[in-house]
Amino acid sequence: FNESEGNIIIDSRITLTFLETNFYNDPKAAVKEIIGLSPVQAPQGCSSNLCYDKTSFRTLVPTAEMTIVFHFTGAELNLKILSTFRDLYTYVTCFTMIPTNNDVW
């Protein structure tokens, strides 16, 4: 990752999307604010650091219309919030974008 243009790939079709830590913090904060629930601890071995009680998440949050928008030079990427979470086990739903300080190429 560097500060020049054209330095990111977001593949939203895979199970986890790795984002450089500095880039990850803003989307995570925005999602937490939009959802408005208290996060729960992720299950052991889970890479996500933003999880919610599955029942509360499905009952209180996001409608199909809620989106996360990534703004890039000359383009925007709109992702439905529900597509950025995955149910784990029977009790939690976790954000599928996770931070990394490593190259993910």
C-alpha cells in the first residue's frame, strides 16, 4: 500500500476483504455509527473485530437500502451493508472487512 493513485482492490465477492489498517478505520467507524448496537466479542479464531449479536443485528438493523460508499478518484463503490456481514455460528454476525498491515496481493 502506498499513497499514490490506483493502490487498492476491493473484491467484495470473497469471504473476507482485507483493507490496509489506516483505510479500514473510517469504514469500521461509519458502520458502527450507522448500526448503533453495542458490538460483542468475536468468536475465538474469528478475524473480524466487529461483531454483533445475530438476533439484535437482524431485528434492529440494516434495511436492504443501507449502503457503504467508498469514494475514489473518479469512481464510487456502493456496497449494501448486509453484504458486508456474515453470520458466524448461531449467535453472531461479523463485519467481513478486516484490517491488515501486510500486502494482500
